[in-house]
Amino acid sequence: MELRNFCQSCTMPIDQVDNRGTERDGSKSQLYCKYCYQEGEFVNPQMTLAEMRNIVRTQMRKLKISDTVTQQSLDMLPHLKRWHQPVEEHIW
């Protein structure tokens, strides 16, 4: 089974609906997992990218996920919707 949907906060696969967070109206989020997002808000809105890296690394080690896959997830984090910082446009 090929996974295609990942939490846009932590990289957790969210192909299974049960792994998805919830929106304010109770519907399932299309972007975030149940650990990062509930009732339309981030569980920990003040979390930094560095803190998320530590959580992802710790959880993946507990699950005995290979170092290669763990590193791929860590490398993806800054590109996810929650963490991606658009480049400012300068008008000269």
C-alpha cells in the first residue's frame, strides 16, 4: 500500500481517516493528524519547528522506524504547510 497523505505538521501518514485531526465542525481534517490538530486548532500552537523535530525523532525511534526513513521525515518538516515560510517579495 502506497501512502500519499501526510500530516502537514509532523509527517504522520493520514491515509486512514482515523488518524486525521478534526475541524471545528467535527469533520476530519484533510491536512493534519489527530495528534497535531483538534477542533480546528493545533494542539500546541506555540510549538516550534525544533520542538517538532525532537518529537518526530523520539516517536519514530520508539516505533523502531529506520534511521533513513526518520531522516527523510525530518528533512520534510520545514516544507510542510505548518512550517513553510514563504519568501517575502520585495518591491524596489
